[in-house]
Amino acid sequence: MTFTVTPLGLAGLLEIRPHRISDERGFFSETWSSERFREAGLSLAFVQDNHSLSVAKGTLRGLHYQAPPREQDKLVRVARGAIFDVAVDIRPGSATFAKWFGIEVSAREWNQIFIPRGFAHGFLTLEPDTEVIYKTTDHYSPAHDRSIRFDDPDIGISWPKMATRFVLSEKDRRAPGLAQMKMLEPS
């Protein structure tokens, strides 16, 4: 197998480490293969790739998700730099509802995180000029786009301490708390 898959403590959340073949030229790595993922028990049909560049260390993006019927599974990796990646369980009735998990994902570690539908997702850049690439199983839908406040005390995420303030979008600055979320009501 060309991947090592490790469960991360919340049902469905996984760290995936693609193997690399290195020589004097550099390396080669298969970062996604439907066949290899299926062999690991993940049958996914990704339909969209997203690529973000955050120029400043301390850029925080999230917590984002899409409401039904347009939920998304995500496979997140870092092509340059490093992030503290967070997934929050927002599945109604889940034993781990409102629980979060954070992990460093970086180009150096060459790891990925699989975030299943029903989780809110966000990340904080730990280095300047960080590039994040992620696949989704549904297209972006503005009508189903939702956010939860990154510093909601009902979730209590322990974000890494940064020397400066977080760099946030206006959307993320105004996001509602978990108690006000309009998440899983179908539209």
C-alpha cells in the first residue's frame, strides 16, 4: 500500500501519510489514488480540488462546513509550509458532538488529514507562505456554506499561541457560535 492510515480519535477522522520515493533528483509521491484508498476502506468520489495560499503566519481559516444535502468529505494536505488543522464533530446525536481534534499537517511531515462530512474544519498557518490543497466530495455551494466561530467557548479549541493576532476574513470574524449554528437542517 502506498499510504499509512491512522485513526485520530473522532469517528471517521484519519491521518493519511503517503509514502515517498526519494533519490538524488528529489521525490515522487502518490498523494491520492481511488484504488489505494478503496483498499484502505475509503470509497470516495472527489469532485473538486481547492488550493489556498496564506502569506502570513497566523492566518486562521474556518471553521467551515456545508449543510445537507451538500456536505463534503475533505482530504487536506500542505504543499508548502505548515498548519494546525482542526476538525470539530457537528453530527447531531454523535457521542463526540462538539469535540475537536487538532493536528499539525505540513509539507515537512508529508501527512494529510481526512475529514468526513459532518465535521466543521479550520486551520491556522504556522509558517508564512503556506499552501494548502484539499479535495472535496461535493462542489462548493454558497447556499449551503456555513461557519462556526473559531474561538467558541462551547468548543474550546486550543489554538497554538502566535506572536501576533490571527489574520481572519470578515466572514470568519462574524461567524456564529455553535449554539447558533444552522448546520444540519436541509435546505
